[in-house]
Amino acid sequence: MIANDKYDAIESVAERALSLCPEEIEHADSYLSLGFFSNLQNPMRMAAYNIVFDAEYERDLRWQIKSCTSYKGDEPIFEDKQIKEQCDGDLINRPIGERLPNSNIFRKGNKWGYYDRRIPVEFYDWLERCFADNPSRIRVESGRLYDHKPKSLILECMVVPPKRKWWKNLTIYKGIFSGSEFTLLGNDIANLADYQDYQFHHVRKLQVIVKRRDADYLSMMVEELSEFCHPTDARKKYVVGRMIHLDSTAKYGAPFEDAILKHIDLAYNLYIDGDTVNRMAQSLATGSMVQSATFRTHILRVEDVPFNTLFKFAIAFFKSKYLTEEWISTEFQ
């Protein structure tokens, strides 16, 4: 619309040009070589780019909020009565139709839909191969059911060390916890894995807490925190927390390889506005309460699986393979 010189659009660009700050001009300058908005002269052209940056940030934030919203029951996927009957909060009981091999697309009758895209396709393959009969629930994208097959989706430094060797025999007493935190620095290009996960995946921290509430109840939370900032306004930011939660009735002294989880689930936390600042200033590793997510949804839940499935869940779900491997090698070796 801007490229076609529509009057209202050009008027909006002109108004935006009046408020450009040096940071916005510098950021837009690096995009001019792409050739867009070539019908405009600076500063109008730079203003047009910044309108796009603003729109992209708001679009991404709205998608994050929508993806963390519990099902209301009137979404398009619930036109299928069986899927609606299988709904349990923000998850749907499996099986849900037939999933295509090597894909997050499923077919139910003559309709098609998507499993949640935040989990890699390989993880779905592994889950169905190893735990096809275990009770489990999953997040399904609720936007629509398709009449035809849709396209496939293309999908450090240690701050707080963990309590050593607790895991071999689950040696955490009642009322005691073990916490750890791992943080990316993102400022050393020589450490390519750290740099890429920080700069391109926006990952900042991985926080862990394990505690025993009763003699026969052990729980664990692991949350990877990623921070997304507006490209020119540092005051605008939101944080995504990818969380694994699990619990077990295994007692103190039980061998790790024999321990069974009552359940393990994947959750997606979204922190915005003041909740962003609060969450980034806190740590699960301290054993204290941390900021609740502004929006939260579950993506997957599986019951009665071995404790060591945690590793597969973590490697598949967390964005930073560097931090995940650092945590596993430090805490479980």
C-alpha cells in the first residue's frame, strides 16, 4: 500500500518520519539496500521501514499471546465433535486422527490439521514409537481444519552449580531442594554456539529446581528463558519461557534408572510488560517463588514414563542446545 502511494498511507508515513530517533534511523539504514519503498525519499523511506518493524513486533507478540491462550471450545478445530470431547483444558487427549510420517500434520476423516509447531517433528515420531500406549495429551493448533492437506511447517557460563550426584539415587531429603542456573553471555564470537543461541535464538538462561515435598513425592521444573526486544525501542520486550515440569513417587535412595515419572509435561510461558522485568531478575535455582507467566499454555503431557525421558524432552524442546547439553553434562554426569 505504501509502495503504491496511497494517500492515507503516505500521510501516516510522513507523521512517523517526524518522530524518528537516531536509533531508528541507524537501524533502518542497514535495510535500505533491500530496495523496498524506493518510491520514497529519506526520511520518509526510513519511516516506512520503521512502521514495518513496529508491525512485525506487534504481530509476533500477538501470536505469542494467542498461542498461550486456553481453548474456549468455539475454535474451528472443535467443529469436529470428537476432538471437542477429547479436549482437556489447553490439551487434547491422544490419539487425534492419523499423523503423517515425518510431519506435524494430522488427518481426521476428510479433514486436516496441525500438531503444535513448537515441538520438532522428530519428537512426535519418538513419542509414538516408544510410548504409543501411555496416557498423553497434546496441543493442536486451533485456527482451522483444512479440506485439503496443508503444507508442512519448517520447523555460557554456569551461575549456580547443581547439587552433585543427587540424581543417581534421587538423594534429596524431604523439604530440601537442588537448584542450578546456566546463562549465555552472547559476547564472544569465538564461542559460536553461545553466540548463536544468544543472538539468533534470543536465549538468555536455563534455570532448574528439584525438590522433595514428601518422602514419596519428587518434582522438577526446568525453564529456558528467551528475551525478545523491539529492534529500536529497548523498553519494549517480552520473554518466552519453555518449561518442563515432572513429578515422581520414587523414594529417597531409589535408583535413577528404575524411577518412573507420574507425568512429564511441556509448557509455554509468556511474560510481558512488568512481568518480563520481574521474571528475568529472579531464578528458580534459589528455591523461591518466581513471577507467574502473564499467559501460559501446556503443549504436551505424557504419563508413566522413565525418568530418563527427561533428556529427550529437553533436547527436543529447548532452543539452546548449548545450554541444554551444558546442564545435562554438569548435573547428570
